[in-house]
Amino acid sequence: MFTSYFKIVLRNIKRHKVYSFINISGLAIGIACCFLIGLFIFDELSFDQHHKNADRIYRVGVDRRPKKQRSSWTAPPMAQAMKNNFSEIDEITRLCLWERNTLVLYEDKQFLEKRIIGADSTVFDVFTILLIQGDAKTALTRPNTLVITQRDLKFNFISNLFLFPVLFSFTALIGILAGSYPAFFLSSFQPIETVRGSLDRKTGKKSLRRFLVVLQFSISIAILVSTIVVYKQLQYVRERNLGFDQEQILVIHRTYSIGRQIQIFKQELLKHPNISNAARSNTTPGRHFNGWGHTIEGRPNTESYPLYTIWGDYNLVDLLDMEIVQGRYFSRDFATDSAALVINETAVKEMGVLNPIGTRLLYRADWGYFTVVGVVKDIHFESLHSPIKPMVIYPITGNWGNYTLAKISTFNVNETIQFIEKTWNKFSQQQPFEFSFLDEDYGKLYRADEQTGKIFGVFFVLAILIACLGLFGLISFSTEQRLKEIGIRKVLGASVPQIVYLLSKEVFVLIMIAIVVASPIAFYFMSQWLQNFAYRINIEWWVFLFAGMVGLAVALLTVCFQSVKAALLNPVDSLRCE
């Protein structure tokens, strides 16, 4: 029985090649897209769901006054204080993430570990972490102990095996649903109507086809609008003046490991003719930096202002080409600059200081007051997702600094990097050399947004392809139903352009409806997406016009092929068709 069914299917495919191609390719692309979207959603919803008490785990944060800046950083004693004062808390743990790579030594080996987390021993009581070896009850209870992970590829293999039966079941379900509708639908026909060939006039299938064409092109136009908006926002991000220079700046990591010789290391770098400047810093633009509460001399201690802190040496502002708008930057000519600091314009505004130069700020009582000697123009230290934060720069006066930044020439870059590595090995006792470029580091902040843009682009191509296939099927069916009408019109003197217009005008109306439907939907969702950026573009009217014109042009090109083919038919053949 199944063999005969299979033969019938092959025979129909050969007899109706165009319709078979439309149905099979459209269904294949649709199933593939649904499957990929399902995998993406499943992956997103699966994060952290393996924890047994996932629905009862909360992270404590802080809303800092006066601007209520939210942070997940809390004071170390808070954990025990909350456990003592809130009986509703069953268990609590603290986590501390190292933001930089750390050198790990094992016997005669050394390597950089990219992700180290400090945790209380209760981390195993809060989170579901299975130990392959060891005891979770005693792990991390003593100082100088750690738990390491083991890469396990079995999970990925099992997941891939799981996908095949899911895909097969999904395809079978689609086939059953797709076949059920025409089966029940056709079984409702009266035999006499079937013989007369009056099915289409009474079934109203044209309305369904028109609805599907409008739906498909509405989705396509909305995706194209989204793609354009994402592209324009990323272009805006790339072209916006960040307030600092990020070109040709090489960042040497972990220079604190050099110790007391770090200043000599910096001077050795400057001996190379391709290195024009060098500076030390605890962080760089695009990396994490913390907000510390500061009080102003003469004001109540309850008025604390979170200033996001950078430690930099005497060359940092000059190397990054940051603009001083008031006062000056640190200088070796002033002995008192060891207790000086520089703030940005946003810090001046948020603290409400009219004359910032000379203002004294306090972070820690044992450090004493630091005096503001300069104000720098605001820079985008973080991505454009976040507003510019109040910032303070403290002077590096000792032999430390997480990073050393070197301004290098575009000439013979590889040779310059080799020189820097050789110099590093000379001072670091052969520790691993790690470097990056500042512009590449900063660009990583938008990696997810760029991926979103690529996804929109791919789905636009797929959506417009499916829409064109559907539209091609619609115009082919409409042309077949009107062959006699086309033949009569040609006999009465209708030209080819007139026939094409006759068959295309309905499509034009449908695409215009699709534009009207897609535009407000796309505007709403992309406005929501742009809310993720503190600095963003405005969605302009021409985006919708352009997307609509592209959709209309693609639709008319699809229609014209079949319309011209029908218009060129011999009227005699058209009138003979039954």
C-alpha cells in the first residue's frame, strides 16, 4: 500500500514540477526555521534550570543613592547579617568573580585561567553542583582549597541524538496536520459539484490565499525594517565619538606580575621607535570598573556619591587623548598629586559642585581626603548600552597596575609585538605573555548586537523567499483560473502590458496592506530593542518606505514572470484549455 502511495507522490511531483517545488521547498524552509527558533528558545530557557531550587534562588543587589544606580556588589558582612536577621532565608552564599585572567601554577606547568570564582562553602547548598570526586560537605571549608571542573562532551552528544527523534516527530506532526485539512475539506464536497468543476467558486479559498500572502510579506517587511534599524544603530555606535582614542593601542595584561620593575619595563618599551607612549591602569575602556561611594568635605556623611574609579599613571590621559576641560591632569611637578584626583563632567553634575577644582573627596577614612585637580570631558568607558557614569581617576604612585597600554605605530606591527613580548619575558620570568588591542576589546561589547543583526538578515532572506514562493503559487493559480479570460481579452485587443497589469494589481493591493500591517508592529518591537541603548538613533520614516518598496519590488518581479508568461500565450490555446 505504501509503495503505491509513494509511486503516486512521485508521479504527481513529475507532473506538477513547479507546484511541487513551491510546496516542498517552502515546507522545508519553514520546518527548518521553526526548528532553529525552537532550539534557540529552548537554549535560552534552559539556563540555570538544572539547579534544584532555581525558583527559590535570588541575587541580592544594591540601589545606590541619590541616582539609584543598581549594582550586584554588596559588602562582605551582609551575607551573615541577612542570615541572622531573616528566618525566611534557608541558606546563603557569596560569589566573587575575577574579571581578569589569572596565572595558575601546577608542578612545572603554568597557564592562564580565564574564569575563577571565589565562593563560600555553602555554594553547594544553594546551587546544584555535582562533584565527580570529593565531598561537597567538606569542599571549600578550609583556606587554600579549590574545586576544578571537568569538560564533559557527553552532554552535547546526547543532546544531538535527542534532536533527531524530535525533528522526525515534528515533521510527522506537520505532515499529519497538513494532510488532515484537505482530506476533511475535500470529503465535504458533493460529487455533482466536483464533476461540474465548481469547487473554487464555492470554497472561498482566494481569501485564505490572500491572507497568507499578506501575512508572509508583513513578516518579511517587519524583519527588513528590524534589520535596517539594527544596522543603523550599530553604525551609530561605530561612528560616535567615544571621547578617547582607541586606535593602535596595545594592551598588555597582568603587568602587576612584574612587581617592582614595572616602571623600568615601561621605560624599556618606550625605547622602541614604534612605541610613542605608554601608561599603566587598573582597567581599560570596555572592561569592568566599580563604583565607590565618596563623600564631599563639608557635607553630611550620609550624602554618598558613587564614583566609578580608575587608577592611572601620569601618562594615561595623554595616551588615550582624553580632553581636560578644567584644571589639569596629574604631574610629577606637583608632589601633592599623590593625594589628587581627576573627575569627569558627569561627576561634577551629579555632585552638584559649582567649582570642582579644589573640592576634597573622601572614600576611605584611613586614606584621608583627595583633592580634585582637574575635570576630563565625559567618555564612553562602557558601551553605549549604559549612560555615562560619574568617574574618578586616582593616581598610580606605586609599582602596580593590571594593564600597561602602549601606543604603537601602524608600521611593522608584528615586529613591535615581538619586541614587547621579548621585553615581557625579560622582566616576568617567562610568565605567559597576553595582549590585546583596545579597539578590539571595546568592540566585543557589541558582539551580541552584531549577532542579532546577522540573525535578522538571515531570517529576512528566508522570510522573503517563503513569501515569494507563496506569491508565485498564488499568481500561478490565479493565472490558471483566468486563462480563458486572458484569451478573450487578447482576442478583443488587450496588449501584454494590460494583461500583466490585470494580474498584478491585486498583488499591489496586498503588498500595500502588508506594509500598513508590518510598519507599526516593527516600530513597536524595534523601539523596545533600542531601549537597551542609552544612546540610540531615532527610527525615521524612510526606513518603512524603503522596506515597503523592497517588498513591493520583489513581489512585482515575482508576479511579472508568471504574468508575462500567461500574457504571451496563444489565445487559441487559452480558449481550448479546460
